[in-house]
Amino acid sequence: MHLFRNAGILAGLLTLLSFTAALAQTVGGPGGLGSPLSGIMIERNGTAMHEGSWDRHWNNADFRRVEPGQTLTLLDYKGAGIIRRFWCTIAPDDDTIRCQAILRMYWDGEKNPSVQAPIGEFFGVGFGEQKDYVSAPMDETSGGYNCYWPMPFRKSAVWTLTNESNKPIDAFYYNIDFEAYKSIPNDLLYFHAQWNRENPTTQGKNYTILDATGRGQYVGTALFMQNLQARNITFLEGNEVVYIDGNKTPSIIGTGTEDYFCSGWYFDHGPYSAPYHGCVIKDDAIGRISAYRWHIEDAIPFKKSILFTIQHGAVDNVKSDYSSVAYWYQTLPHKPFPELPPPDQLLPSPPAETYKIPGAIEGEGLISSAKATTGTVESQNLSGFPGKWSGDEQLWWHGQEDGATLTIQLPAPAAGTYELTGYFTKAPDYGIFQIYQGDTKIGDQLDCYDANVEPTGPIDLGRITLQAGDNPLTITIVGKNPSSVGYLFGLDAFVLKPTQ
């Protein structure tokens, strides 16, 4: 019994070795079996080839200048081969150049490019920024951009760079390293990369990262997300939804955007890079995320088509600016890419404006002097909820019982009588409150219960006489709505208007 089992194992190993050797003779490696170094000792039978910006006159001017509107041919090779490495660096260090310099790659004489993307986003980083990161097939390191996706071709390879900006690229340096062969195996697929953008995203509809037809496998996503309605990253509640080979039922449904990028909790530890996934930009102040995920160990095969989508928010409800680069391998011909938008629409969106109530005394600005008999007092960011709060934040008191009090200091610019307007929050766990100045009630009781989290809007609290500087006000819990499950209190802002 052991003899037959060992004979079967030996036969399997011989078959595997035979396959590995055959592939090594043609493309110089063991076809992805083992570690990246496992095939380095196998003799490669291809011819080493190189194209780059080196100075043909040997004067050390090893760069190319690309004028506005100019298209520079980076590579024009006739024959079969496999691209192994692409490196470049760009001067000036300008966000617009990275957004508006378009990289295109054509295989085997095709009229429609198989790669089309702004060069900065092709290398996996969004918003025109240059951020150092390191991953297995791509990286940006100290001013250099590197790509190691293997790119086979059978008849020809043509690469171009078009400067769509209104300023010159003063210096573009590049190197392309590849191997030339008489022929390559028929089962090697062609590399593709497509940039897409939806600005703004469509309410109730997933964002499309890739819609491709043919036979191949999906190998990577670089996704660049910016909230347009508030400065937060609640769009990360969206799941990836992938349809394969025309099936109306998704083959893949995720659990959240940061989960798809192999992280968690809204990337709560901040930017990082790993071999197969990373978050290169996390800007909470303006609501931006740039992340990548390489499907190297878990490529997604398709026989007819693939539709790769992702939600923007839990129910596609966060109005955002989404752009992406999809990376995949497939047979030719491929589905033609749509035309790129005008150059000005390749640039990042400005940050969402923060809503401010004119003349607001912000609630979160009163926290340092606030004193509560029970419960904590803190600032709460409300930009993830529908509605508008001044400064996107509020003073948040975790009141715990009937009769508890919170004392705050209301600043007045001068002694006098003012009309006082308050802006508060309603929510399912908020209580009923009365505001006092000393023993005097200020306004009516505030029932802050609501089935949803939403701002109250302006509430007239009547006239109040104040001294110059700080004036103590006391908020007292006087009960809760029968439907409420708590005694919490939220103060967005006060507004003082001097009486005539």
C-alpha cells in the first residue's frame, strides 16, 4: 500500500517538474510556483532588452521633456516578449501632472489601449499625491515609481505618455526592462489596467470599478474615495459586489470597504502598506481614502465577463467622488475603454465645505469649562449623520439620570440683554431638559427624543441678561420621553443677538 502511494506521489512530482521545466524554457520561471525567488536559478532563454530615457548623445541629459498636449512614445517594440519592470520619476513634483499625464499601453497592434490611466493613479496612489509605500507588484519610494506586473505580448508593445496638463513636464525619466522571445505560450494572458471615475457617485447605485468581457482573471484594485457632502469616511460602509460571467446573482459580496482592503474599523490605525494590500492615504480632515488590494493569491477568474462594483455607503447613500484603477489579465480583444473626461475633470475634488451657523458659539467649544454631576462630557463628530451641525460637531453629555445637571459657561462679548437661540440634537436615546440661569428658567423644556439622529434647527430661548465674559448656565435633566432609551444631551451651538 505504501509502495503504491509513494509511486503516485513520485509520478505527481515528475509531472510537476516536467511542467515547470517546460515553462522555464519559454518564460524563464516556474509559473508562480513557490516563492518569488524559487525560479531565479533556472536559466532564462529570453534576450534581455531595455528601453528608457537615457541620453543617446551621452551628455547625461537622461530625461525627456513633455510639453502640454504632447504625446511621448516610451516603447515601440516589434516581436514577442514579457515586460518585467517599469520605473519612472517625474519633475516637477506636481499633483496636477500626476493626474493629467496619461499612460497608455497597446499590445499586438491593437487600436484601443489595454492600459489607460493617469500615471499617478496607475501606480496605486490617488488625488495626484506622491506617497511612499511598498507592495509586491507596485511601489512608490523616495521619488521613484516602480511596477513589476509581468506584461506578455506576442507581436508588439507600444507605450505612450500624453501630457494633458497646461504646464510642461520638465523631466520625465523612465526605464522599461523586458525579455524578448521568439514566441511565448498561448495560455499567457495580456495585462490590462483601466482608470474610471464617478463624480459624484449615484444615489442608490454601486460604483463600477470594472466592466470587462472576455476570458481572464482579476488581479487588483486601487480605489480613491472622497466624501463630497461631509468631511468623514462613512462611505467605507459600502461592500464590494462582484458579478462573474453574466450571472445576475453576485458571486462575491463583501462586508465593508476597509474589509475588502484587508483592514478593519475604518483603517483605525492609519495609513500602512503590505505586500498585497494597504491604505496609502487616510485624511479624516477632508474625508479622503486611497487604498490598494492585489489579488495575487486570490485572483478572480472569469470565462465570459466580470462586473466588479462597490457600494459608496451602506446603501449607496454617501455622495462621493470615486475613482479607481482596475488591474486584470485577459485575452484579446478586450472591451474598448470609454474616452477620458476633459483634463480639468481629472483633478481631485475640493474638500467639502464645513457648515457654520453665523455667529455660532459652538457647543464643542464649551466643553473645557463644562461640569456635570453625572456622566461624561465630550465632543461628538456628527458629519456621518443626515442633516447639518455647525462645525460638524457638538457638545455631547452622557446624562444618566433624572435630576442630573450640566453647567456650562456662556461667553458674552459685552454686558447687556440678548436674544438667545439654541441649536440642539434629537436622537432615540436623548432626554428632556430645562435650561436655567441661576433659578430662572431659560426657554421651555426641550424634549430631545426622536426616532432618528437629527438637528433641532433654531430654538428661540427668549431674552437673557448677561455680563461681559463667562456666564454660567445649567442644563437639568427633567425626565425622558416614554419612547426614549436614555438621557443623553447634545448642544450644537448658541447664538446671541443684542436687543435694541
